[in-house]
Amino acid sequence: MELNITEVFNAIAPMDYSASVAEIGANAGADTWRAAVDDSPDYMLLDTDEKREAFRGHVRGFGGWDDAEIAAWSDVELNALFLQMIAGDMREAGLHAGMTAEEWQAYQEAAEAGRCASNICGGPLSTDGEIYYYLGN
């Protein structure tokens, strides 16, 4: 499933939701999680049961949580984790609001070569100019 993340992509400061201890200090994990949870209602991307279940299936494949833990997440927590994943992928690949077609092309080539995560796609390279996040394997 592809989810439209254009608004979030263009609005967030990815470091708010995904940063290391070296960058922001010893509480990086707690601080970025708190920011994602606090902002989650403002960027509710997982706004239907279908989207929430697709995301649960996506993260289930990571092996980091069991079914009971995943099922126990509130809608806000589920969406907050999605915000963190978007932010992390943006940071890893050097993606940012206002990217040029050339920057998108360079990202696409890097993603296809396996040099960075490839869940984000679109922008000026898509037929509608929107940015999407692919949930799947």
C-alpha cells in the first residue's frame, strides 16, 4: 500500500522525530518519541482501519514487536511510529522539502542501488507530483 505523505514530507523537521544520542543527547530516543506522539494528531496519516492494519503488517515484519504489542498501540502511537519512520528515511537519504527533480532523480538512483531506504517515492518524478510512502516488503 502506498500512502500519500506529501503534507508531512513538506512540513516536518525530520530531526525532531529521528535523531541520535550524538546529535541531541542522552535522551534522544525518549525526546524524539515524545515529539512524534505530541505531533501525531496534527499529521494523522493512518486515518483509516485499512491504513492502520497495513502499517501494523509492515512493522510486524521487522520482528521487533510481537502481535500483542502491536495490537496494543493506540492510533496516535501507531501514527507516531510512522512519523518516525518517515523522518528516519528522509534523514538517511538526505530528503527534504523543496527537492528539485535532479535531487529526486539522484535519490531514486541511490534507492535502486540499495544505498538508502527506498520506501519514499514520488515528487516531481510522479505523475501527480505527490510524495508517497510504500508499506510492504
